[in-house]
Amino acid sequence: MTRSISLALSVALLVSGFSTASANDWVSLFNGKDLTGWRASEHPETFRVEEGLIVANGERSHLYYVGPVCKADFRNFEWRCEVMLEPGSNSGMYFHTEYQDVGWPERGYEAQLNNTQSDRKKTGGLYDIADVMDVSPVRDNEWFTQHVIVRGKRIIVKVNDQVVTDYTEPDDADSQPNRRGGRLLSHGTIALQGHDPGSTARFRKIEVKPFD
């Protein structure tokens, strides 16, 4: 296959909403320049791009992936990004969720990002479901990688390649009171959290690996 034909095929696949990656490839979701492929809710000014990073700081907002990779609808997949939190900051990585104009995402899970903010639930836990309490595995003002793996009913959260949470959703999960009617595994997009004006989180190398 000639180079020009191969390039045209790759572009066509991407535009059609399919990842051009094989089962073992990571796909970048952030171009390092702007928020193409992403949509922020209620206070979009909370999110901006500075020096190749996504910066979250401001009133509550969530930045949802709405781009072409898997048509922004993931079921079984891995998702990782590099994160830096300033002292006293809270954020999160949502998955199996969907865009909503206002409020905390009602669908899906949140992999918590919080090292020193007053909320006792810390980095690496699944918020309200399988929490890491009181002590974060990482420190503020340092880059770390949070890596979420979803396969079937099992969720693994790694921080800097160390398993922090390994959770399997029970069959009766939908009857548990902390599910808020939608905190369940299903399918959906991913989102980054802008928590409050006192929190600043930076993100880079946002990548996904979908698989069946």
C-alpha cells in the first residue's frame, strides 16, 4: 500500500468515528494546542490550554470527551493521563458517563484526584464506591500518572503503575444507596473535573486504549 493511500485510509477511519489503533495501541485524545474534541459544561472558562497542558481552575465544570475516537463511547478500555495538583486541590477522572449541562455527572464512576484538599477521599479511589481514605499515594506539585482499566465488571485504578484500587461491581449494585441512580458500569464517554475556584489541576498525555 502506498503512503498516500495509507494516510487517506487512516484519516477516513478517524473521521468515521473508529480508532485507527489496534487492540494494543494507545490513542491520544488531546492535541496539546486546544480543546478540539472536548466540551465543557456550565462554566467552560474553567478549562483552558496553557503551554501544552489542560488546566482546570474555576467554578464547577466538567470537560467531556466528544471527539471521534470510538464515537466517544467506551465500554472496555484503559485510560490514563498525567496529572499535577496544586496544594488543596480536588479533581477527578470520570468514565462511563455522558455530557450534561450542569451539576456533578450523574452517570458513571469517578476516579478521584485529591492529595491535600479537605475531602478525606484521596487520589486513586473510586469516589463513594471504593475510596482511598485520608492519605494520598502521591504528592502535590509533582506529575503522576493515574491509569483506569475497565474490563467487564472489574475496575482497576493504578497510580504511577501501582494498583491502588481493584474493584468488581456486584450484581446488585443498582440497589445500593450510594449509586445515585447512575453510578454503574455500562458505557459512555470520559470527563475531567474542574472542582472549584480553589482547585487547580493540570493534565497532559491523555490517552485511551479501547478493547473488546
